[in-house]
Amino acid sequence: MLIDVHSHFIPPEGLDFLLSNPEVFGTTTTELHGMPFLRFASGGVHPLTPGFTDIDRRLADMDRQGVDVQVLSVSPAMFYYEADAECTDQLARICNDYAYKVTQQYPDRFRAMADVAMQDMDLALKELRRVHEEYHMNAVETAAILPGIMPDDEYMMPFYEYCEKESVTIFLHPTFTGTEPPYDRYYNMNLIGYVQETNWALNRLIFGGIFERFPNLRILACHGGGLFPYQFGRLVHGWQVRPETKVSCPKSPENYLKNIYYDSVTHSAKSLRFLIDGFGADRVVTGTDYPYDMADDDPAQTLQSLELDPDTAAMIAHKTAEAVIC
């Protein structure tokens, strides 16, 4: 059994709603290199390859990859936290209803995460409660860093309180980091910007005292945890020698690693081995980032290449995902 916890979709109905309200979302379509793309008011673009919208194509790709079950999460391009909250909430409902429909059509192949309008906490919690109670979605996807809101802001506390109480895992996924230097060239808004945003988020959750305040909160950090795991020792040392780090964080950062899970999307067997050895096989789950070009297109081979013992391999392949996400 292989469960892919990190795969994205765009519902056709959501795409129609998005494009029929350009005054709200500021998004149009364009063609680049003979392929359809979304074009955002920010200047960014997003591919509309078939894998995002075509379930038959998705199933065929899953079979080719050796993926038994995908956990569907909406493309971060559909977050729209800076748009009108009521409209974003409506878009999120469309996305959630579509994802649930797919899980009902193919119950052996799909699970789903919630999407909510994080710019309005009341709307976000109302929709999260709806899909958690009615659709049994046990995870919710949100940007690693919200526009103008840090993960340790008081604004976020009701969200964490609900997720901890109801055992809903929060999937942190970075989103468009802009086109200003140093992200203006070489696709660095993704190559560096994305993994840096996850690093920022986990830093603020630890030093902001969020895991101290919500000790059972579960966070899934994508792209192997971004830059976080590979400089974690620096955070520990900083806590030991700098008083600023202890204002809201009474214990060493090592005490809060139990709250964090990581997907396997590192694009390097050595990096993935480091993640497993340093943070625990029970903290790592399989992901692909399908259908982006930055995806791991052969997750089964990625796992096999590590030559893990059967129990450890099963833990990463499906057992932890079943326990904390599905």
C-alpha cells in the first residue's frame, strides 16, 4: 500500500467560478508554449495540465507511479486569501464538495483535505467544521505564511484550537512568494521561496509557543519540511544562547518535534535518509506534489531506493498517513 499525501487538484467547477468573477479574483487564462495557463493579477502564471482536472488521467498516472491512494489537496493557486472573503469561501466550498465527490466515486483510491478562506476566521472555521463533520476530512491545507498574518499571531489561535481538539492535521503549503529580488530569476520563487516559507512557518510555531499552547497540534510540512530540518541544530543552539527565543518558548525546540510530520518530496535520497534518520521514520509520509513539474514522479522507487526494513517502509508508505491524515 502506498499513500500519496501531497497531490493537488483544481475542480472544473471551481475554475469556472474563478474565471467568471475576474473582478473579484483578477485571474484570466492565457497560452504559453502551446499550453493553457492561469494568469494572476500578481503577474504569476499557473499551468492547467490535464492532471489537475481530469480524474481519468490522474488515475492512470497513479497506476503508473504505483500509488494506491491519493490525498487530494487543492492547488495553492486556489487559496485567494487576498480576495473578498465571501467569494473565497464560496470557492473553497466548491473545491471541498468536488473533492468529496471524487472520494465517493473512488473510495478505494482517494481521500481529501479541506480548503478554507483563511482571511476570515469565522468563515474558515465554519467551513472546516462542515467538511470535517459531514465529509470526514481529517486534514486542512493552508498557506505556510498568510498575507500579513504570521503563524504565531493571535488571529490563528481559534484555528489551532479547533484542529487540536478535533485531531485535524494542518498541511502547510507555501504559495506564490512574488517576483521581487531575490525571487525574480531562475524560478527561485519556488526553488528557494517555497522551502524558505515552510522554514519560517515552523520557526514561528516553535518560538511563538504554539506547540507549547497546543501540545497535541499536528502539522504536516511539505517538501520534506522545506529548509527547516537541515538547519534545525541552529535553532536549538539559538534557543540555548539567545534570550529572544525563550520569550514564548520555554523548552528547547527539540521538545516540539513530536508535533511535526514531513512528506518525502526532497528530490534526493540522501536528504530523505537524513530526514528519516534525524527526525524519525514515524514522522515521514510519502508525497509526490502531483501533477506539478516539481513532483516526484516515481515515489515507489524513491522509497525502495532507501532499502528500509519492511516495517519502516510500511510506516512511511501508508501507516502514519492512515493514522494522522486519512
